[in-house]
Amino acid sequence: MAAAFDPAGLPFDSDAMLAGLRPWIECESPTYDVAAVDRMIALAAADLAAMGAQIEMIPGRDGCAGCVRARFGHAQAGQPGILIAGHMDTVHPIGTLDVLAFRRDGAVCYGPGIQDMKGGNYLALEAIRQLAAAGIATPLPVTVLFTSDEEIGTPSTRSLIETEARANKYVLVPEPARRDGGLVTGRYAIARYKLTAEGQPSHAGAYLAEGQSAIREMSRRIAQIEDMTTDDCTFSVGVIRGGQWVNCVSSLCEAEALSMAKRQEDLDDGVRRMLDLTDTDGPVRFRVERGVTRPVWPPDQSGTMALFETAKRIAGGLGFDVTSASQGGGSDGNFTGALGIPTLDGLGPRGAGLHTLLEHIVVDSLAERGRLMAGLLVALD
């Protein structure tokens, strides 16, 4: 680790940061709207370019939007350094601003994606700006990678993230802080599934008994799946689509499910149990197909914990304490941590309500976490 540096002297201003963040929040970017996410990526790229970064726009694939990779000039350019990894897609559909407008209410500020994770991405850039303005060089080169599909499991950018992570010594992930303001030093494993029920159609008014409802079968299966939840592995169904006409017995119903476990072996067992639910022999056929998976990022890896201890020391010097824990709710830190690369997650702002219409951040935490990020960028060597 590099020589001591006190980021408290840098003139971070949460109000000014919030003003800079506002255009990002008002650029809605739900994952499935490729054009919207591309607009957000372009907006971030413009801000990065204005900071003097070398910008690389990476085209999207597999139906997802593109990404931006930014590298900052450094005497050791091309050598392993620090990767700041974040995503610019959100779960909030276009039009969410009509009901979750960018709005400050005293100590907090609301908006779609402000906590998960545009606020964290923005404060990471502010940390780099502050260091540059102060003429403070980081011991290691810094790369920023903003991706486009984390909220759907990172199906198109996982290989990009892993390749970039392998080229660096450390990964910093400004996902939201934990509820106590702590940092994340491990993540649970997550698997996604596509569920399909196929029934027999009939006229629901005239010949109801001749049909076999796919919706009814899916309803039965949802209860069965969610009842599989234990302390070791959880199961939930979050999306369901079925039927076209109320006077037709539905012949097709589709759903999406998710399972999560703290240990990889428990997730693997959960995946097996899910796949065993497939039944294509009866009058109503049911299939389970495995989707994208996030591996366990094991807690308490030595490199990650050394990274956390550095963050804890910096935070203490700034007048606050941080804890560490493994946490559910996957992030792209799953991939880098699973590779064994020292990774510190949860570096974003404090707040609550992520993925809901109450999503907000604590405004003062923008400067608080910005100073912490700046401290880490200078401390790591």
C-alpha cells in the first residue's frame, strides 16, 4: 500500500455532486431499452472524455446496449492497476420519472437508479476529478468500465468484465452501500431460470372442460417452487406472462425465477432441484431452462480483506466507520471476486429503496464516499 494520504482536504461538495448527477438520473436507462441505455452510456462517456480520459465505446451484443471503457493517462499505462466497474442500466422502465422524479427532500434525494447505481458511478468519477485537480497522481493506472446489462444478470458483458479484471490488480465496485453503510466483501451465488407451461386451448365459455390451462399449471408450479426455499437456498418467481384472451383457455404461460445461495454447492443443488421439475409427459407440459448464473464470491478472501482494511483505515481518518459482510443481491463483483481478484464492493452512497419507487440516497454520503474512493485510489499500489 502507498504512503498515507488524507482525502479530507479535497473539496468534495455533495450539493455540487448532486447537480452533476441529475442529468444521469433523468436519462432513464432500463436494461431492455437498448437505445435508452446507449444514451446513458454516451452521456457518461462525454463526462469521462471531458475529464481527459481515453474513451473506447464497445458495441453491444446479444440484444443489449454497448459499454464504455475509459483509461486515464499514467506513467505506468498498460500495467495492472485499478478497475472501477459499474453498470448504467436500471430496473426502472421509461416513464418512471413521472412517479419517481429527481427530487430532493431535506437530507435525501430520490430518483430512478440514483442508488443502484448511478450515484456510486458518479462519485467514483468525482474522486478521479478531485485528485486530478489537486495534482495528486495515483500510484496505479485507473480504468473505468461502465456496462449495460447487470440488472438482467450480465449475459452479454461478463466476459468483458472478467477480461478487464484479470488485467488489473484491484477491482472497486461502487454499488450501493449496505444498510449500515458498510462495504461488501463477498456475494451470494444467483441462478436465473425460464419457466414454460404448455396447455391445451379451448373456448372458455362454451367448452371449458376440454381445455388444460397453462396459467393454472404455472400457478401451481410457482407455489411449489417458492415452497422449496430454505435457509440454504431461496427461490422466487418475479415475472409471469400468459394468455391473450379471457374467453380462451390459455395454452402458454411463461415465467422467470431466481434462486440464491451463500454457498456454491447449495446453489448447484438448487439448480438441480429446479431442473428436475421439468415434466413433458402430461397433458400440460412444464419446462425449466437454466439462465445466467452469478458464481459465489467467497467471503474473507485474503486479498479482498486486505483491501477492506485499507478502506476501513481511510474511513476512520475521515471520521466514520465501515463494516464488511458478504451480501445477497448479485453484482458484477461476483465475477471478479470469484476469480480471486481483490474486490471491494458497496462503495456507493448510503440510501434505501433500491429497485422500488422509493429509491433514494443520503445526499451527504456522496462526498463521504467520494473521499473514501479517492483515498483508495491513492492508497493502492
